[in-house]
Amino acid sequence: MYPSVTPPREVKIGDAAAFAGTTPRAIRHYHQIGLLPEPERGGDGRRRYGYDDMIRLLWIRKMSEAGISLDDMRAAFDEARDIEHVLGRLEETLAAQEADIKRQRAAVQRLRAVGSPLGLLSPLVTDRLSHLPSGALRPSDLDALLVTERIFGPLGAAIQASVFITLATHPDLRAEADRLDAADAALDDTVDPHDPQVEELAAQHCAHHKALEQAMEAAGMDEAEEKLFEIDDAEASDEEDTQMSAFEAVTKMPYGFSAARTRCMELTAQLLDGGLSAGS
């Protein structure tokens, strides 16, 4: 004979959570947001859950597994919204999640193929630089590309990559860039912005920039950059535009440059624009 078991009329929250495959904390949250009516408490002050409560908990579990949001569950239970509308929103959410997963997998594949943080940048940038030997790109180069991509998008960073390709293939220009970087770092808060060395360093930056441009022109970088525009147009996606204006970026991206270093950058820009002569 089978043992006689009399099911309880009501159960405590722990038993309800165990049967429904959830947690007491989740059930309390359902009460707070109005998804599950809060049952009356028994003589011991504890909630008791009956058959109808358990049925709703089981449906909540099933809808959660299907990806339906708590807000949409509440609307479905209240019949305040057509279920087709709920399912339509769910399909949109799942499509967005699938697109995110696709991008994430592509990023992982690029990381494996490239073997460096370069793989985390957009394919347009990664493809442009992946042919360089290991160690050719400095961490500071990748940092600069990361910031440029945030402000000007993948195309802007891919164009900037021409500079780092040139530095990687011209040891003399790389050595001069390293020297200028060290000189920039020495322009700390103890240096007067109007110290003659600031103008001298600006003139050196200008000369180095022109030398880079000549090297890039000789290597046919202009043609390579033209192809980037074609690739960017062909691969334009529906991804949300997260770029910001250069002006907005200046107000939000901290660099902590000293007054002397800031003036050096301004003078360099003026020299490149032809506003000053190299000897001024």
C-alpha cells in the first residue's frame, strides 16, 4: 500500500520558494513590486502560501526563464496589456541580446587572433594594425587609439593608426617621439608656461609632425586612408552612435596637463596651422 500523505493547506515562504525553484528573497521582491499578492500572516506572524500563490510563482518562474521582464509579467497577470505586445517587446530584447553576443564573440576572436588589447578595438582599427610585429605598438599607442575611437569613432582611430604604423616602421621617428614624450612629461607644474623651452619644444613637435607626414606620404598612407572611408561606408551598421563631439570630450576626459604643457600643445597647433614661425 502507498503511504497516506495529506498535503498541507498552506506552506511557509521557505517551502514555497523551494518548490517553485526560487528564493525567499525573490518572493519578497515580488510582493514589493505587486507581482505576487502578499498573503495574510498566520498566528505566528509568518506568511502562509496556498495553492493559488504557488501557481502564480510557477508561472513567474516559467516567464522568467522565457526572458519576460517583471514589469511585463505584472501587466500580463493584470491583463492590462495585450500579450502580443509583451511578446513583441521580448523579441526585440532578444534580438538586441543576440547582436550583443555576436559582437562579444567577434571581440573574443579578435583578441585570440591578435593576442593583445588591440583586439578590443573595432575591426577597422584592429585590421589596420594587426600586421605589425609583437611589441611594435606601445601601451600608450593603444591608449591613444582607445580615446580617439571613443571621440571620433572607428574611422577616426583607423586613420590615426597611420601615425603608429609609421612610428613602428621608422626607428628614428620613434626615437624622436620618445624623446619628445619625455620632454613633455618634464613640463610639470614647476615650469613657467612662458619659459623659452616651452616654445622650443613646440617647434620640435611641429618639425617631428611634418617629418611624420612626409614619411606617411612616402609610404602611400593617403591611399590606404581613402580605402578606409570606402570600407567604413560599406560596413556601416545600425549600432547606436556613442561618439561625442571633440569639444564635449575636452570637458570630460581628464589629462592633468600642466599649464606649461598645455601652452606647448597650443603653440604646436598654431605652428602647424602656420600662425607662428618656427623661430618665434
